Amino acid sequence: MKRAGRQFRVAGPLRLPVAAALCLLAGACSRTQPASSVPTVAVARTARTRLASAMTLQGEFHPYQDILVYAKVSGYVSAIRVDIGDRVKAGDMIATLEVPELSDQLAAAAAGELHAEADNAIAHLNYQRLAAVNQTQPNLVAQQDVDDAQAKDNATAAAVSLAKADAAKYRTLMDYTRIVAPFTGVITKRFADLGSLIQAGTSSGTVAMVELAEDDLLRLRFPVPEAETPLIHLGKTVQCTVDAVHRTFTGRIVRDEWAIDRSTRTMIAEVDVPNSGGDLKAGMYATIVLPLRTAPDALAVPLQALSGGEHPVVMVLGADGILSERQVNVGLQTETAAEISSGLAEGDLVVVGDRSGLHSGDKAAGRLTDAEAQP
């Protein structure tokens, strides 16, 4: 009984350490991550899709043709038939000039032409007579007289040609007193009024009559950065948006300057834009979307899945629900997605958005978002 009693007394004090050990074990178990505290992360599934990158540029509309119309001769404006905003067709009268001295010069040239023709007619008749006598009665007329008559006939014929050319010159100058439109367009500026003295356009400091712009066809000009100039080819399609008229259309590059502007390091390219309705105006701005590169079957992820800057990494959620970081090689990038050339496989789930607090080896639950890889 004493032994049993001693055992009882010994066993009594041992209950406290055992209880403490059980309590410590229970505490450790309570600190284990319960299933309900596993974080849920937004993920996107890598998939193959078509990616296309583009550059947005600003362009400006210019008339297809834009000229200052000058007078060829000096004179006073006797009539001006157009004003700004007026549409004219090729050949329409713009203005007429009064040049009194030119009329007198034309009259004198015409009279000189008649006088030269009369002189030539007499000289030619004289030569024909002498030549006929010399042929029927040789040695009756001196050969010197025949030669002189022939020379005079030729000289007067040349004088006729000179007089005709002189008269034609003044007729042409008289035609220049009628100023006509060289092509169909709209008058954008007017510099002369009735009675104004207009100097010939061949002299320096001459004031133009009007400015004429072709408006039914416009040039959309936009600068292309030097690095993208190798991608500019005739016929390349671009998308153009004109905010002023709420209009978007597709155009084709029809020409470029070839040379790089040394001050801006850009090259000008042009798109011809029909404007039969007249909605577009010269000077309006347009936004041009220039396609750069295309990847028709790219393995893509959303841009929000990338991090790391120069050496990008993504966080992948495995089939076992464990997170892991992977370094990837990035190819073509668009505004929303990036091509992954290595480091991922099709169907992998990548974490998108904020990854703060997430580490490799953590357990997480994935929730697919609408941010699947989009071109």
C-alpha cells in the first residue's frame, strides 16, 4: 500500500507537464493556416491569339493643290468676280485687267504684220518674174539681179514670220489680262480689289490676286519617327480619326518624302483623302493609327501579369494551388497584352494585378478574370 501510495503521489505532479505539452501542441495546431484563410488571387489563362502593335500619330490636312494666282502682265483691275469661299472650276474667270498701252502695242504689231506681208508679196512677185525671163531668155537679165531678187524675197518672208511672232506675243499678253482658274477649287484668300494696280508676277514683291486651293481631294500629312520609317510602304493601310467631324476611315499611304528631317528626325508620309462633301477642311487635325508589327499566333498574357522591368517575371498558380515565380522572355507588346516567347506554356494560370504579399510557395485560390490575354 505504501508503494502504491508513493506511486500515486509521484503520478500526481506529472500531470502538469503533460497538460502543458498538450496545450503547446494545441496552440501550434491553432496557428496552422486554415483552409478559409487561403487568399484568392485574380488569374488569367495564357492562350494563343493574334497580337498587333501600332503607333498613334498626329496628322494635318492640306489641300491637294494650293497656289497663289498672279497676273502675268501689269494693269488695273477692271473686274474681279470672286471672293473668299467661292468655288470655281478650271477655266472660270477670276478677274480682268485693263492695260491700254498693251492694246496699242497689239494694234501696232498687227499693222506691222500686214506691212511685212505686203513687202513680201511684191518681192516674191519680182523674183518670180525675173526667174521666168531668165529661164525663157537666158542672158537677157543679169544673174546678179536674179540673185538679189531671190534674196529680197527670202528676207521679206522672214520679216513676215517675225511680224507674225511679234503680233502673236501681244495677243498672248492680251489673253493674260483675263485671269482664269487653273484648276477646280475654292478661293481661300483675296488680295486685290476693283481698280487695284497689279504688277506682273515676274517682278519681285508682286502681290497675288487670290489664293486658290483644291478642296475635293486633300492630303493628310503626318510625321513618322525615324525608327519606324522602314515600315512605311506605298499602299500600307492606316486608320484615321478626325475628332472635329466625328469621322473614322481607312486610308492608304500614297507617298512619302523619303528623306528624314534633320531637325525633327521624322519623315512625312501622305494619305490622299477624297472630300467631295467638303466636310474636311485644310488645317484640321487627324489621329493616325500606324500598324507596326503583327504576331498571328502569339502565346500572350495580360500586361498586368508582368513585373520585373528589364528581366520580367510572372507569378504562376500551379494545379496544386501553389504560387511560383517564373522568368519569361517577352516579344511583341500591345497596349493590353504581351507575347511570351519562353517561360510559360499554353494554359498556365498567371496572377494579374497587385501581387504584394504573395510569395513563391504560398498557397492560393485562383479566380479567372475578364483580363484574359487580349490583342
